[in-house]
Amino acid sequence: MLSCNACFTDVQAVLFDLDGTLIDSAPDLGAAADAMRTIRGLPSIEMSTYRPMAGAGARGMLGIAFGIKPDHLDYEVLREEFFANYEQRLTQNTLIFPGVAELLSDLVQRGTPWGVVTNKASRFTIPLTGAMPLFATAGTIISGDTTSHAKPHPLPLLEAARRLNVEPGRCVYVGDDERDIVAGLAAGMATVAVTYGYLGQKSDTSQWGAHATINSARELLQLIA
């Protein structure tokens, strides 16, 4: 069921978060963290335990695997080990969410440019998107270190709009995390929250202030028709 407070007109570009919105990378993120447990002789953790925190990247995965936070003395060393593990399996079990390929194909057929704005570092974003044909038609891909700020700051979204040569107010930003909506609103964009991604510990998307909420990728087309 689609929820829309204000459906959109004159949309000239659509921007998407990456993990939890376009692709399901939780299996590879979780496996990268779990391998750190098993190599230390610790029992494996079910993927369903890692999954809700996949959107938080290393912070979320290490929090599940070892119960630590970024202020832990060993966090930096463990984070780099996690990054190295993840680099070795970026697309081994990562999947495209249902309906995403069809959605992007429809946008291309309409002549509506689309792009990605993620907090994932370019160290991972560039090889991952390069390995997946899904991203061949993307007009721009903004990583977490492309600009001097990451989401929830609006700068990465504004940079994406600039690269697409579209006014921010004519863009829609779609994401599965509250930070996505905060960034989109700050950039002056229409915002869409998705419920099929990694909602973490805060699953009430109605509290995020998004203009609309969708439960499947293809519902987005109903908002911009």
C-alpha cells in the first residue's frame, strides 16, 4: 500500500540511496563481519541478526558481531579488518531488490535521469557499481567521500543534482534511512521513504517527515506519473 502526502509533478531526476534501497547488500556485509567472529573461534551469528543494521555499515556490523561502538579502543583496527573482508566479497551474495531493475528501466524509457547518493565510501561504491550492470544507466554516483560532507548533510544531494544539471527542487530522493530523508528535505528535494530496506532500530517511517512512503520499488512510478 502506497502512502503519499503530496505526489510529485515536474520531476526531472530521481536519486536513490544505495544499500537497502536499490540493492540488498546485507548478506555480504553480514558475512564480512561474521568471518571476523569465526576466525576468532566465536560462533557464527544468524544473518537475520545482522540484517536490520546493514544500513549502518561497519558501525552496525561490528556492533552486532562484537558489541562495540566507535569509541571502543579496538574499533579502528577491527573496522579496517571488516573493510578488507568486505572488499573481497562486494557482490558475492548482494541482490537487487524486487522491482528495482524494472523501475530504473522505466525511468530511462521516460527520459528521466537517475543517480545514486550513498554514504558508502568510493573504495566500495566504485567497484560494486562497476560490477553490476544495473548501474550502467546511472547519470551520477555520489559516494560518502565524494564531497566534504556525507548524509544527513544535503551537500552530496546538491552535488548529484548539479552533475545531472537539474534543479534540486525538481529531484526526488528515495531512501530507507531517516538520514536520507533529512538530507533530501535539507536539499529542497521531494523525499520518499522505502519500507523494504534496512530500517534499523527505528522502523516508524511515518515519523521521518518524508513526502511519501512506498512498500515496493515500482510504487515510485505512481508518485511521478
